[in-house]
Amino acid sequence: MVAEPGPATTAGPVAQDRAAAAPGPGPVRRAVVLALLALASFAALLHGWRMSVPLAVGEPGAEQVECVSYAPFRRPGETPFDPRAFVSEARIEADLRLLASRTACVRTYAVSQGLHAVPAVAQRLGMTVLLGAWIGRDRRENDAEVQAAIGIAREYAGTVRAVVVGNEVMLRRELPEAELVGYIERVRRATNVPVTYADVWEFWLRHPSIAPAVSFVTIHILPYWEDEPVGIDAAIAHVVEVWRGIQRRFPGREILVGETGWPSEGRARRDAVPGRVEQARFVRQFTRAAAEHGIRYNLIEAFDQPWKRALEGAMGGAWGLLDSDGRPKFDWHGPVAPREDWTAWRTAALAGALLGAAALALAGRRRGPALHAAVGALAGAGLGATLAEQARYLVVWNRWPAEWSASIAATAVALAACVVSALWLARRLAGDAAAPLPPASTAMRGWLRSERRPGLDGWVSMLQAAVLFCAAATVVLHAFDARYRGFDWPLFAPPAVAAALAWIAGASRAPGALEERWLGVVLLAGAALMAAREGPANAQALGYAALMAVLGACALARTSTSSPSSAPTAAGSWL
């Protein structure tokens, strides 16, 4: 006769896992986790609200700017690098009519691709032109450009204030100095208008022998792009100081600030932070300083130039006083808000809270539906707000299909990871047993071999490992090639918060998660290197490095030292 199995022999692997699971967190730890989740969601909403609060930036020193750089390539897909690109005179006239109420002068950089029509349009509108002749490596194109500029300057001598022969040629190292001087002198001999050359101020100091060939010296001073970036608080003083220094270096010569300005989008460079408020503050305060010190100047630039984003990141295309649709970025008087409003944040947060509460309450209807709903509402509100910010980040920073594809895929992975993490956390807080989470590789192998479905624990492991991979790849790029990369904190902040909260709630992982631990090492090392390279003045970089460090620390935190059939540690790594 076969004996009936007793309770000890009937328990299968699932029952053993449950028996081995750590007890649910006590009331104090549960309250701490919920409070921290609420605080994180509140911080996301607070960020959206803060972006809508108008700030005082000072008043301008004049009702118009003296001159502004003009390029018509502001529509999607337009670029001066396309040899077939041509801008009609009607387009130019529409642009200059938009600018006429803001300035009486425009600076151009070439006379090709339809730009030869700018002086004619400017003459009809009562404006003047700093006419640019583009000089590069191609001598044949240089000759054609110079000859065309000479003809235009002769025809519109009352409209063309000066001819700018070459722009940053020495900076780009495209021609020998003597050859550039030859082009300048050729234009001076053939016209009766002043002739100049424009370059970054340091390169005038390196090539002072160009000065005798020009009618006046044109320098570029861009505090944001300096080798040692200058923050907005000191930017105006820096421009004035540099202008005075060039005056001392070239005594008796007129000095034109041919380019100065501030970007409205992009990443911080040390304490030089792009932004709509910062741009308004720079432009207004510079016009006051220019009036006070008698500085002749040209601002960069009239319209945003999306094509420059391919060369210089988001900040490259965001120097315009008007956006690429021709709308002013800020009012000329009064306070300025970083963003126009925070409707997107509020809407996304509310939708996230409602969806999260309903979904988790339904998932936890058998045990703790109220607690599940609370976790879903708090997590959904914060996740919705950061998704609104992430959507904006994608539009500002992505430039071509490969970047869009990678960014959307990473966003989808992070979103899925946060959703399953919220459900796991709600079940954990409700007192469900929690066996050590399997390594992602184990869950993936079992799934691919159709041995078993991953289950919630398996999905948590796999999706969070995918987030770790995306974060590690990003931090490596930032550590070694950061100049034109943004800080996509909305992508990684929710998974970092979820990782920390799960660790506090008592999550642990079964042994063997080597991939996750190596990714953690990369994240911690990359975060440290990023922080060291960016410097203590760059708050954006330090905050982003801290996010990466949280992810890395959770990946390296102590894992369970027991097999799934024995008692795990109460608190360990979730990632």
C-alpha cells in the first residue's frame, strides 16, 4: 500500500518559492515607500509647473536690435549644404517683413542659393545689409562668390553697409591667411563700401596681420560656446571685456561684434545653461550694455535653423529670436516663462494617475485593491508627467530616423519596465510573498525555450535589464563624446525611482545576475567619469550622473545568497 504524501512532500517549486519568500514590508517601511513615491511624483509635477512660471529678466536698452544674422533655411529639410537649395525672392521678402519691426539691418553669409536678392528686398523695406561672401576651400566657388558680392555691393551701395569677406575661415583652417587677405583686398579695390572679415575673437589674436586689410574688425563672442563656457550671470560682462580687449589689441580700429547671442535649447556646458529665459535675459541685457558702452553689434540670429542641429546638437538650431515658424520666442518687454504653459504635464499626469489607479486596482482586486490603486495613481501621475517631458526631449534632440528609432525604442522599454515595476511594488506592499527575482538571462532562456512563461518577476528582471543596457550605452557616449548630447533624464528618472523603491521594499535577486552586475559597474564608472569631465558647475550633468549612479548602485547591491528554495535576504538588489 502506497502511503499518502504529507504536506512536506506535496509542495512543488512554486510553493517552495513562496515559502522561501521574504515577508512583506512592515507598516513603517510601507509608509516610507508610499511617501517617497508620492514625493517623486510631486517633483515631476512641480517641474512642469515651474517651467510655466514667468521670471523677470530685465528690460531691453532699445526697441530694436542693431542688426541680426539672417539665413532663410528654416523649414524642415532645408539646408545650405544642399547645392540645389534655392530661396525665392518672395520668401526672402516675407522673412524680412517679419524682421523689419525688430531690426533695420540683416547680416547674410553668402550671395548664392537666392541670397543675392536680400539687398534688393532690404532696399524696398528701408533696411540695410551686412553682405556676406562665403569663402571656403573651393577656389573656383570663392572666385564666383567674390565676383557676385562685388557686383551687388556696387549696385546697392546705399543699402550694403559693408561686405563681410569670409566667415570663420581661420577657425575652420580652410585657407592660408595670405590667400584670405587676397580676397579681402580684391573686394576693397573693386567697391566703395567698407570691407571686413569675421571670426571668433581668439582667432583675430592669432592672425592679427589680417587687420590691415579690413576697414574694421569683426569679432564673434559667444559665451556659451567658449572653450571655457561663461554662464548667463557673467555673460554680458564677458562680452564687454572681450570687446575692450580687442580694442586694446587693435588701437584706433572700429570693432564690430559680428555675432553674439544665446541658445534657447540644448544642454548645459558647465554653468552656461541654454533656455528661453536665459536667451531673453542675454538679448535684453546686451542691448542695454551695447547702448551704454557704444558697442556696434549683430545678434545671431533671426530664425532658428533646424539644419544646424545635425552639426551642433539641439543648441545649434536654437539661436533665433524667432522660431523656425517665424514666431517670437519671447516678448520684448515683461517677464518670460521657460515654457509657454504646462498643460501637457497636467494632462499627462492626470491621465497617468487615472489609468494607473484603474489598472492596478483591477490587478489587485483579490488582495489590497485600495493599496494597488494608490500605488497606481501615484506612479501613473509621475510617469505621465515625465513622459510629457520625454516627448518634448525627443522632438528637441532627435535629428534623423536612426536617432528617432533608438529613442522611441528606449522610451517604450522604460515605460514597460515602470508599469510592471509598479504592479510588482503594489503586490509587495500588499504583503504578497516575494521570492528572489530571477536573473534576466535565466528568465529570457526559459521564455525562449518555452519552458515556462516569464511571469511578473521575469518581466521585471528582463525589462529592467534592458533599461540598464540603454543607460549604460548612454553613459558611455556621454563620458567620451558629450559635447552635442543631451541629458535625457525623463527617460531614466522613472526606472531609477522604481529601482530604489523596490530595494527599500525588500526586493532581492537570486544569484547569477552577472550581466546586470557588469552593467552596474559600467554605470557607476561612467557616471563618475561624466561628473569629473563636466565639472561641479554643471548641475544638469551632476543630476544626470546621479540618476545613472542610482541605477548602477541598485544593480550592484547585495543579491540573495540563498537558492529560491531557501530564505532570501530581506533587502537586496532589485536590478
